[in-house]
Amino acid sequence: MRSFFLFLSVLPFSLLAQSSFITPMEYASSLYKNPRGIGCHKCHGEFGEGKIVAKYEHKKEQKSFVGPRINNIDFNNFYRALNVRKNGMPRYFLTPKEIQSLYFYLQEKKKEENANVK
């Protein structure tokens, strides 16, 4: 009977010791593609390389709405940009851990891109 209670007391800790069902990269990728409705990739490209979102005419002048490159900025600027609504950038109200995951995703994709260029 004593061993049964010991088993029950250790069971929660053994469950916590097991790894998550998705990797940090899988989580970050899904967050990048759909943080709160509209995915980052829609405006910033698949890897944060930047993207033309729309072309339009304003006062007979051709213009473009561009999602800027975001895979080349430092973490502090990245964090700040995600917490301020500016130039069409929606507020996602992401947690600090979610922002870290997004930054991790972009840096890993940048490494992959650089490895493929060499």
C-alpha cells in the first residue's frame, strides 16, 4: 500500500518530465503563421524577409503598402514593435514568451536561409 502512495506522489513529476508534444520550432512556426487571427507571414513574408502587401493608387500616384523585413532587427526593437500599433501593424497582445518564440523562429529561419546560400 505504501508503494502505491509513493507511485501516486511521483506520478505528477514524471509526467512533467516528459517532453512537449511539439518542438519549440513547431510552436514558434504555428505562432508566426497565426498569432491572433492574421499571420505575420501575410505581411512580413514566410521568413520575415519583408513583402509587398498591396499596390494601390493614391492621387494618381502608384503606391505600395509594404510589410518590412523583420528578421534582421535586434530583440529589443522586435519586442517594442510588437507592442506598438504603427503603420498598419495590429496589436496582438502577445505574451513575452510568445514574442521570444517568434523571434526564435525568425532567427532560426534566417540561419537556414544563410546555410542554403553557402
